[in-house]
Amino acid sequence: MAAIKVGIVGGTGYTGVELLRLLVRHPQVELSVITSRSEAGKGVSELYPNLRGHVDLAFAEPDLETLAQCDLVFFATPNGIAMQQTPALLERGVRVIDLAADFRIKDLDVWSKWYGMEHACPEQVAEAVYGLPEVYREQIRDARLVANPGCYPTAAQLGFLPLLEQGLINRRRLVADCKSGVSGAGRGASVPMLMCEASESFKAYGVAGHRHLPEIKQGLAEAAGFPVGLTFVPHLTPMIRGIHATLYGVLKDPSDNLQQIYEERYADEPFVDVMPAGSLPETRSVKGANHCRIAVYRPQDDDTVVVLSVIDNLVKGAAGQAVQNMNIMFGLEETAGLELVGLLP
Amino acid sequence: MAAIKVGIVGGTGYTGVELLRLLVRHPQVELSVITSRSEAGKGVSELYPNLRGHVDLAFAEPDLETLAQCDLVFFATPNGIAMQQTPALLERGVRVIDLAADFRIKDLDVWSKWYGMEHACPEQVAEAVYGLPEVYREQIRDARLVANPGCYPTAAQLGFLPLLEQGLINRRRLVADCKSGVSGAGRGASVPMLMCEASESFKAYGVAGHRHLPEIKQGLAEAAGFPVGLTFVPHLTPMIRGIHATLYGVLKDPSDNLQQIYEERYADEPFVDVMPAGSLPETRSVKGANHCRIAVYRPQDDDTVVVLSVIDNLVKGAAGQAVQNMNIMFGLEETAGLELVGLLP
Amino acid sequence: MAAIKVGIVGGTGYTGVELLRLLVRHPQVELSVITSRSEAGKGVSELYPNLRGHVDLAFAEPDLETLAQCDLVFFATPNGIAMQQTPALLERGVRVIDLAADFRIKDLDVWSKWYGMEHACPEQVAEAVYGLPEVYREQIRDARLVANPGCYPTAAQLGFLPLLEQGLINRRRLVADCKSGVSGAGRGASVPMLMCEASESFKAYGVAGHRHLPEIKQGLAEAAGFPVGLTFVPHLTPMIRGIHATLYGVLKDPSDNLQQIYEERYADEPFVDVMPAGSLPETRSVKGANHCRIAVYRPQDDDTVVVLSVIDNLVKGAAGQAVQNMNIMFGLEETAGLELVGLLP
Amino acid sequence: MAAIKVGIVGGTGYTGVELLRLLVRHPQVELSVITSRSEAGKGVSELYPNLRGHVDLAFAEPDLETLAQCDLVFFATPNGIAMQQTPALLERGVRVIDLAADFRIKDLDVWSKWYGMEHACPEQVAEAVYGLPEVYREQIRDARLVANPGCYPTAAQLGFLPLLEQGLINRRRLVADCKSGVSGAGRGASVPMLMCEASESFKAYGVAGHRHLPEIKQGLAEAAGFPVGLTFVPHLTPMIRGIHATLYGVLKDPSDNLQQIYEERYADEPFVDVMPAGSLPETRSVKGANHCRIAVYRPQDDDTVVVLSVIDNLVKGAAGQAVQNMNIMFGLEETAGLELVGLLP
């Protein structure tokens, strides 16, 4: 089988380098081009010395003709870039996976409100498939354009889905208390992300409202069949990688066998691991790996359900999930290139 | 005024060394004796080189006669020790502050269930005053025996109190999602607290039930005038010091001016800082300091209230609060020895 | 080609789990047995949740008959264990790689002095090949028994070798100032390795003498052809993985083209990366990878040479190098299973 | 005694906030003004929430008239600012302590080469006293202008001084292998100091040449009475505060009693702690404190001396030493406001 020719637009950020880490070891991928306006001409491994000996490419100027030679283009760009370039690529027969948020929200007014811009290609928003394989696998197979989910939305949706799909909890009273490592903030220079500022401290942010709120609500509403009420509080944790979502819901019937429900829901999922009852998922157990590990609790046998859901925000929460979507789109083994063992310790 | 003669029982743990750090700079304290069965004879500053030049004492064998010379004895011991020795000290006229959990829970059955032992002196439990000055200041003044609150209970109670005292939220649907640095686990050698295990990772623990749950519920029920329903999930955060409590409640009347209510409740409190609306308290802002900083939110103008409450678990959550209680008990300025500025960065 | 049947003795420590991470993805290895006296019967992935879905084995009681079925046995045990069991395995035709120090030092008196025990099998010490492929590749090919080098010795020797092999520096005045992450201390519960003790601090240790000193001196003397004088100071750095060796020597002839000498020395080495002049190797560039990255400097154009050499202590400094040795011993591609990209960020 | 009126120019960086932390608790200081061009008008505690309740000042525009009302002005500015403003302040009778490098190097050509600018006031360079109290205490007393030493130079000089003052080592073969926490890099937004980049990694920098090299050499030459040969390699360590200098020298006479020599040299120094033989100073033992702790070794009884010297780069390496200099200049108790216990854990 011929290798898939892949391009990456905007490869200098953390999702870009993580895509590179995964793709250079993928058995069926040929990395054709990686673009960066700011670093054009520079060797990829000059910027990322971990790639010395693995990647010989240099960053190229973004260029439609070059990208059009690819079978698939990943956008690892800031929000608002992919929507400018995607229509032309689709027209040329190139399939697209956007790791940013341009195609995640179906309601354009909601999108504009949270992202502060007009959308450049509303028709493509309608066409785009939300790239959460555990829900949309069949649609992803044939998609020309996949909107790769956000990191918090991946952890929160995978944790809440079994409860909402089966209508087991009060859908108006959901709480998602989420904690992320600092790599979620990206590689831009900023004072709050300096090691002196972010290490040895813990804080909430975006309490009044965070862009991942409407994305999570859209996914959960889809699962529930009705709109949901959600309080989402993200926090910054002094570590590099990892998201831990602690999810709270009010059970309609506390006698449900939640452990069994979760195990059945994800029995065939290669990257969702429902841990044995009583387990405490650690983010480090998925560091560098594409797994989501989940545990479900009913503390003190009361009517509150607590779900713990962990991912690596750069893998299952970004680049790994994008490769998983690629595998599905191109009919490859879904786990190809993703059989990664978490780095522990 | 004569200095207060102080003894510390069990000074080798982190609350012990933190007590030392505070007491050596306290203007009205004379540190008389510090005991440790395991380290007897060893210089305090051999174990804690940060105290070189500040403390000349050596650890002494625990001995009632020596302790009985003190005006006040702090117990910085594991649970179950203070209850053995406190009655004899009280009888000798020595006042006691227990930093462990022996006297915190009024219901002895509840205490025995969570701590796994029979209580050795039930009458003293009845006599003990719960050392949260923001609620029990007047009783602390005359107390012979003060039960210094736990770290999570301090952060959670200070955050929830204004809402429950005034009956503003549904007291059956409280959620306390709390995150602690690793110093809360103490200085005992254990695999899970190794740096290789605890750094660069995040996890929940004690989800099914944690000893601080009944303590928090007791305090909140006292404030509400009724029993409360609380889901409490503690998490381990990869940093040394600090607790961040994220508290969720369902408002009865979303039109309440929560900011004003919090500011008024704590207007006269020297160690509770209600931050301006929109603030995001960071644990590092209280690192080494006795303050609790609080922010209150109503996200998306909905009926859920979110309170953020941060403390240093070793200071306001342990040794600092103990010194604050000492100051109250002995009629000193409440802030004496506690005018500490958080170490930032 | 038939898979190599591999056994691991003592698989519960960090070198053990790292071996597992590497071997489960190795295309030509069949992991037959992993033993642990303390955890016998427990599933490997219970202890190491990162291996859930990758390893189905349980820890077994150590047993000669089972191990004798293997083609190769790795010892990831404390010092002094491998020397007890190796002779019987060799006799049964099983090849052995010891990741501990039992077979590293040729001079038995020196070994006994530093390791505090009599050696159990002196003949095997004589037979053992020191497993630094960059020096002993040919002997490793046919070795029955390989002594896998220590972590500091790997970083220090690879850094110093070109200078000493060619006699470019004063061999009496070598300084190796080395810094290690905490995983080098292993997974045993100990107070100094608690996160509260080891994070946010930096210290030297073993200044008066460290067990890796004679090992480094033996290797450097072999390279120089004469005994060497070495001051070796190890330090503990607050991170999990990585060693950074900063090496100092006095040049005989400052006009030597050191960059070229290093590049030529390691031109054919798959795992030694001589970085371009002026580079600053970061330990994170090899986190999880088997590479050693080196930069060489002559500061201020003076007669002192400074070599910077970084490895991941658990990979090139332990498990990765052991797999590299296995590949050589069994005639496999030397890089098989080791094409790992460092996890960055 | 009237309080000393103090001004701070450039108070938004880490040395600025550290000065504030020390000065607000200093019994004889009145903080009059703190300037910042970029943050003028903003409350100090808005930028540094640890100061809430301790400092009510707002940042002011820099203004000569206001500063001229002070008895003493600290410059906590980038290099090149203090030299512009110092002459006018001195003329108005204000004494000055510069925490930057403008007045540290006596040789103007050397200064210009390393700092890349012409000096604005050469006469003041000649007048300035180098603010290392352990050497220049008497001159500091009467100084109008004190050049506060750099962080690495403080740790390295205090470690080497006894050896060079007494001519015990070969002054041509000095090695200073130094490790610093990230706060030394300041609070400017930069990619390399992001937590994602700087944590969980270790690297050298400035190997070819670092600005502190000529400063250290100047001080050591002064102590030795002759020029010295020094190789200085700074490293970045993944922690916030602390410098660990590992210093190497070649002894002329290995029979010297180094421990005694060090103890005698620093017997009367309030902030230099020569630890008992065999000690391993940890940077955390001085976290937040003004002490330098030193241990001296002769490994393997050979002719190499190894000195370990630790400080908090923001305290003894910057703000604390500046306050110590202030105390000396104004005839206060040298330890006033500096009786700080290191924060441990």
C-alpha cells in the first residue's frame, strides 16, 4: 500500500512537534511538507532537538501548490487560519484535519461569540465531522474535513458520555472540574506560563467562561438528545502534560451498575480504558500515549456520581487523536502508529 | 510581658518544622522543649538545616515533667497520640493545641469509624474548641484545649461559610473539589510520595471517602443549622505547598450580591482576603503565609456559585492557624509572628 | 526469524519497567517471564498502569527452571543478586545482561571495597564484557555475559573518550561534574527522594566517593592506556529523568580541532549525536530516547576543554543500552526497538 | 531613630518584588516610592498578590524629584539604567544601591565588551564600592554608591575566597560549575523560560562566555593579589530559586586543614555558614533566606579541593544582600530585617 502523503501547516507549536513525533514512526505515512511562516528555512530539528536523527525536513513557507500534492493536511495553527485555507485544499482533493477550533462548533453565532471573529467558510463548518472516534467513527471514515476535538472536551465527553447517552443523570446539573498541564497553553512566550509563575502553584482560570464550554455542551447535548446545563472550571496544574477531568452528576437511580455500563460502552474502543472499580487514574499513566483512562465512583453510596477521566492533552487531546482520525479516514488500522506506552516514571 | 513557654511534641514532621519556623520569629514565645522519640538527642538543625543559626535545641525524649513546665503544648503528632497525653497536661494546668485530628470530631462514633480506634478521652473531646478563629474566636480565647482544623476543612469551610450561614444555597448539593500539594502527606517514606511518582502527574484519591469529609460536614452543618450533603474529592497536585478548593453550590436566589456578602462576612478577619470580583487566587500567593484568599463566581450568570479558596496547607492549614489560636488563647495580638509575606516567585 | 525469548529478573524497579516499555514494542522479542519476589502474583499493569493494554504478564516467583527456558535474561536487581544466579544460567546456555554493578569492575578488590561484599563468581567477572557498544561492540557480539554500564559512567565515558583515546588532555586532571534526575535513585521508599525533599532544591552527594568513580576511572584508563586522575561529583537535580555530565580537561594542544575529532569518532554510532559547534544539549532532548548528545567547547579560547554530554539515565544509562546490547548479541539491527523520539515538551 | 526613606526604581521584576518582601518587614525602613514605567498607576499588590495586605503603594512614573526625597534608592532595573540616573541622585545627596551590573566592573573596557554599551558615568564606577560585605564591609559603611554583586559571583567568591586569600590553590586552574534556578532569568516573557521548556530538563548555557565571568575573576584576582584563570560554566536547573556552585581547585599543600581555615575565615560573618565536615548543602536550606552555606571537601584525599556553596539567588544573590548593604551603610544592625528562616519544605 502506498504511503499517505501528509503535510502539516504550522508545525512549530507543541501540537505540531507532537504530530511529528507520532508521524515519523507511523509505518504508512510519508511526511511531505511542514510549513511555518516564522521559521521558514530552519531545520525542524534545530527547533526541536529531540527530532535530530528522525526528521530531516526544514520548515517551508506555506504554499498552496505544495500542500495540494498531499493526501492529507493537518492544521496545527492558531484559531482562524484553517478556515482561510481549507476550502481551496478540499477543492484540490486534499483531505483536512484541523487541530484548532475552526470547525468544531456547528452554531456559527456561538462560534463567533466565543472566538471573536466571523467565520470564513460556513459551508465547511456544516460539512465538517467532529473527530471524536468513540462517537463519530462512521462519519469520520468518509469525511473530507475533520474537526479534531479540544483537549478538555475530549476528556469531559468521554467521561460523561455513558451517563448521558443512557439518560442516567440530571442533564441540567453537570459539573466538570478540569485540571490541565501547562502545555495546553502552547509555546508562545507569556509571563503567566514562565516556570517561575506556573510551577509550584495551582489556580483556576476562565471561570466566568472558557471557549471549550460551548464545545463540551454541544457534544453532551448531542449525546443526551437535549440541551445540558454545565459548569466547567478549568485549572492550571504545575506539570507539562496531562488533563484530569473530575466530573460530577446527580443520578436518577443510584442502583445502576455504573461500572458495568462504562465497561460495556467502551468494550470495543482501543483507546478508552475503563479501569477496575476503585482505581485512581493518574495522568502520568497516559503521558505520551493515546489512551483515555476512566474510573467511575459513587462516593458514600449517595446519589452523586463522580467520574475521573485522564488523557495526555497533546496526544488523545490533540495530535494522537488527529492521527487516530487519519487512520480511520484512510482505512488503516486505527491504532497504527499509536501503540505508545506512557512514559513512567 | 513574660514570654509564653511553649513545647512541641513530635517535632520532626512538616507541621513540626513549620511550627518551629514560625515560633523562632515570634516575639512573645520561648521555645522550651521539642520532643521526638525517634530523633531524641539529635540537633533540630541537623534534621532541618534551614534552622541552622535559628534553633539551638535538640530533640528530647517525650517526658511529662518537662512538658508540664510549659504554658502551652502543641501536638504535631500522628493521630491518636495527643489523646493519650492531653488529660495529664490539662490537669497540670498546661493548655494544649492539637494539630492532629484527635479532638476535631464531636461525634465519637463518627470519629472511631473514620480513624479506626477507640477514643481515649471522650470528655476532652466534649471540652475541646474547634480552632477555626473565623467562627470560634470567642470560645478559643478561654479554651484549655483547641482542636486545630485540618487543611482541607480550613479551605473548604472558609469558602462555604458565608453561603451556608445565610442559607443562600441548597445545602444538600455541595461539591468540594480540592487539590493539595504533596506536603499534606507528611514526611514519612512512602513510594507514592517519591518525586518520581508524584511529580509530573495529577490524580484524585480518597474518592470513596476521606477523613476530612466528616470534619467538613460537621463544620458546614454547624454553619447551616442543618446537616449538609457534600461530595468531597481530594486530589494530589505536583507541588510542595498549597491547597486550592473549588467549591460548587446551587443558589436559591441568583440575584444575591455574592461579592458583597463575602466582603462583609470577612471584613474584620486579618487572615481571610476576599479578592476583587474576577480574581483568580493562586496558591503561591499564600506560600509560607497565613492567609486564605477567596474569590466568588457565578459562571455564565447561572444559578451555580463557584468559590475558589486557597491556603498554604502547612500554615493556615496547620502550623500558622495553630499559632493564630495560641495568640488568641494568650491574649496576644492575633497576628503576632504571623505577618508573613508569601514567597513569590 | 524466531523471536528471542526474554526473561527479566527483578522487574518492579524503574529500570525494570523501562525494559518492559522498550521490549513490548520490540519486533523480535517475546517476553516470557518477569520475576519479583515481593510482587509475585500481581499483574504487571497493576503496578504500572501505563502498561495496561500492553503487558498481560503477572510477576512470577524467581525460578531457575523457568528462566532457563529463555534465550536471554536481564537482571534489573539490586547489586549482589545477579552474581548469585548468573553462573547457573550461563551453564544452562542462557545469555545474561546485568543492569546492576556485579560485573562492571574487573579488579575484585576494588569492587569489594566499593560494594561492601565478597564477589560470588570471580571467573564470570573475568569473562563479562563491559556493555558500552561504542567501545566494546565486537566483544559484545559473542559475549555470554554483558555488564551493562552505570548511568553516570555512560555519560562521562562517551564524553571523555575522544580526548583520552587520542591523548589530547592531561589524564591526571579530569573533572566530571554530573547532574542526575531523581529516577537514578530507584523506586525504594526513602525520605530524601520524597517530592517534598527533592523537588525545588539542588544538592551534591557522594562527594567524598561514589561507586561510579572506579567504574568511570576503569573505562577512562582503558581508553587512555594509563591510569587517570578524576574528580567526580554527582548532584541531584529536581527532575525525573536525565543526566547532564559537564566534563573538564586540560588540553595539551589548544589548536586541536575538537569538533572534528568528536564528529569523526562518533560518525558511525547510531546513538551518539555530536551536536553542531555552539550547541547546548538539553536532557529533555533525549527523554525516553536512547541517544547521547554531546557538545564540545573551549571557553574563552583557553586551554580548558569543556564537554557537555546528556543521556536519559533510564534509557541509554540503563534499559535502552541493555536492549542495544541484546540487539548486538543476537545479531539484530542495533537500533531495533530503540528508534524512540524524545518526549518534548 | 527615624526610619530610612527608601525608593525602588524598577520594581516589577523578581528582584524588585523580593526587595518589597524584605523591606515591608524591615523595622527601620519607610518605603516611599516604587517606580515602573510600564506599570505606572497599577497597585503593587495587583501585580504581586502575595503583597495584598502588606503593601498599599502603586507603581509610580520614575521621577527625579520624588526619588530625591529618599535617603536611599535601590535600582532593580535592567543593566544600563542605573548609570543614567545615579549621578543626579548622588548629587542630591541620595545614596544608591544598584542591583544590576552597571558599577560592578572596574575596568571600563571589560565592562563595555561584556555589556555591549559605553558607560555613562565612568567616575561613579571608580567611586562605587563592590557590595560583598564579607570583603568590603568597611568601605560599604561610608559608600554613597554600592554595586550589589551578581548571584553567581556571590556564590563563587564566597566559596573560593579562603583558598585564594591564603594562596592555597593554583590560581590558574579554577573551575566554577554553577547551577541556577530559573528565577535568575527574570520575569520577561521568553520561550526558553516557559515551564514547558525549562522544567524536567537540565542544560548548560553561556559556556563560551557569560557576563558574570569577568565579575568573578575581578573579585578572585583581588583576593589572590594576582590575575586568576577561571573556567565558569553556568547551568539552568528546573527549580525556581537557588544557586549551587561546585568549585574546583588544585591544592598546593594537601595537608592544609581546610575545614578549620573556612570556619575561621567566616567565624564572624552572620550570613555565611560553614557547615560541619561531610555536609551536603541543599539550596532549599536557604530558600527565602540570606544565608550562604558552604561545605569543603578533598575527595579521595587527593590534591583537588571541592567547595560547595549555596545561596538563594534572589536573596543573598540580590535583594537580601542589597538590604544587608543598606543596613551597613546606615549603621543599622547588619541582620535587621534579614532574620529569615528558609522555607522548608
